[in-house]
Amino acid sequence: SYVLTQPPSVSVAPGKTARITCGGDKIGSRNVHWYQRKPGQAPLLVMSYDNHRPSGIPERFSGSNSGNAATLTISRVEAGDEADYYCQLWDPANGVFGGGTKLTVL
Amino acid sequence: EVQVVQSGAEVKKPGESLRISCQGSGYSFTDYWISWVRQMPGKGLEWMGRIDPRDTYTNYSPSFQGHVSISIDTSISTAYLQWSSLRASDTAVYYCARQRGGLDALDIWGQGTTVTVSS
């Protein structure tokens, strides 16, 4: 089965740029979605199809996908961005999530 | 408002059965699949399976096949996740979420249902 690998944690200072990676074999040929989960809240879709921002998601969030890694980039990080982030794709009918990355805003 | 609303928290004993629900509103329920996702305490998200309301086709993750079942009642826009015999290891938060098509993102999530299985 397909495996998605994320770093367990990423730390960034407010106002800086956070990059969260999601590794997988030839992941660039697949469609990757990203979710944000804050404590006590349901997951929220923040990026679909590699780089499409849903309505209501700030422009500070962007995505890319190439080769063996997809990346969620958060520019001008704010305290409110602190959360767990998960990448996800379909393989092809089974959903696969990465292990999640805890973003800490210093 | 488009939303999916899940049933409330449950406390059960090992071996008991359970069915939790997920009701969609504010959209055409049959136009969107419903997936179920598990989050065990302190762990990440795990996709369990999904159902297509148009024809009740289901597919399950191999990790959950045979232990849970997913069903739907389109007359009340509600999907269900069911266990016939719970285990302590089923203790988790369970989310439902909708998706438009087979490769689409899970764009609207329920608030989660906490299931605690303990003797």
C-alpha cells in the first residue's frame, strides 16, 4: 500500500515561512490534499489538488507537488496557524493520510 | 449552510454493538460520497472507508474491512458507521466527511464522535 511520509514537527517564528513536506513514491503524479487540525476541532481542508485553495483559506497558504514530494507552504506564519497538518491522497480507491506534522509557532 | 453533523459521544463495553451517524444538510446529499476517518488518542488520521449515496457502493481500507460496516439512509440524508463487536482498541474519535468524486478532497467534515470502549 502507498505510504506518505511527513516530518513529525516543524517550528517557525511568527512572520516567517513554514514548509511542510509530504513524501511518497512519484507523488508528483498524484493529486494531494492537505488538512489542518487544531485541538478540539474537526479537520479543515486547506489545500486541494496540490495547489487549490478552498474558499476562505488565506492566500498565505500555497501548495506544490513534484517528483517525490508535495509541499504545503504557509507564508507570514501567524500564531493561529499552529496545528497539525496532514497530507492525503487516493490510492486509487483507498484513502491514505500522512502521519501528520505538528506546526509550532515559536 | 452546508454541514455534516454527527451523533454524540458513546461509552460502550467490549463486545457490544454500536452505530454512529452523520447527517448532511444544506446540499444535495446524494451528490457527495461520505468517508469515515478514525483518530485514536494521540495518533494521526486514518481513512476507514466510504460510501456512494447514489448506489450505496462502499469500499473499505484493508485495515478496517470486516470489522466495521458503512451504510446510508438517503431518505434522511444520513450515513452510518457500525460495529457488531467493539474492542477496547476502537476507542477513538470518528469523523465523517463528504467528497464530490472519487479523487476529490474531503471538503466538509463533521465535528467528530468520541467512542470510548472500556470494561
